[in-house]
Amino acid sequence: AELRANKEYISGLIGRSESSKRQIMQAAFSLLECYLNGLAWSYYNKINTKELSKTKDNLLQDTSNVNLRDKIKKYPKEIYNTELDESHYQFLLDEAKPYRDSLMHPSPFSAPEKFGGYDKLEKLYNLDKEIIVKTVFGVINLVEEIEKMKGKDMPVPVWLPELKAAANKALQPTPKSRLQKPPHPPLIPVFKNA
């Protein structure tokens, strides 16, 4: 009976862990897209839009029809007249985005030829902590780089330092001395010789 309880407990932990990984990944990319859309909206409402070409008007006004790659590459260039160094977003677009796509645009079919050569289901089930940590900090670093384009006298979003501190606390390795005893009984009973 105890072994069965441990099995159910471990199964529950695994399920919650997998769910949490997917939620963190979705939240990181949702934050990035919201941030970029906010930049475009704010800029669009400050400028004389009559001077924009139709292409630039569509880029900034209709954010729902602009893909993530273009938002990352084109918004900073259009808004701040500065290009982001590719090193700030390469991991996000080349390695993390396929995981994001498998979560944000799920498909019950395994059709790599339709999805840039990768299997969405495989990405969905092979999401690991390393990818998540690199994605979260990649998003934070990208936002910080874009914020630097505003100039040093401009305030950063109030949520950015708090987000970075929370990510550092939650996702960085914890020294063993700081680990707390889990709030559950040991998984394997300890037997003493009588």
C-alpha cells in the first residue's frame, strides 16, 4: 500500500513538473510578445502615422499579423533606429521557438515537413529544464537589450527587475545547504533491525 502511495505521489509530481515546464515556456513567450506589441502600440500612437509607408503602418499597427521573428528583428530597428545584435535573440528564434510553436500552435499530427523540419509532438514532450531556463533568461536579456536602446535616462518597466529577481531565485541552482526538507514523508521507508 505504501509503495502504491509513493508511486501515485511520484506520478503526480512528474505530471505537475511537466505541466509547469509548459506553462513557464508559454508565459515567457507571451510576455515577450506582449512587450513587443506594447512597444509597437506606444510608438505608433506617438508618431505621425501619415508619414509611414503602408508596410511600416501594417508592421506597427496590426501586431496580430506580424510574426514573432519580425517583431524581434524589426520593431527595435523601426522604433529606436538601431538593430539588435543577433546574439541577443538567436537562441530564442532558432532553438526555443520550435518549443513555443508546439505549445502555442498545437497539432495532433506529426508532420515535420509542415513545421520547419521538426516534429511538434516531439518538441512538446521533450521540453527540458535547460531549454526553459535559457528561454526565460533569453527573454529577460532581450527585453533588457531593447530597454537599453531607449537611453540610460529612461525608466525600465517596473516589472522587469522583479521578474529578473524572481527568475534568478526560482530557476538558478540552489545550494544543498539551502534545500528544505520536502513536506511529505520519505518515499522509501527506513527499516531498523530489531
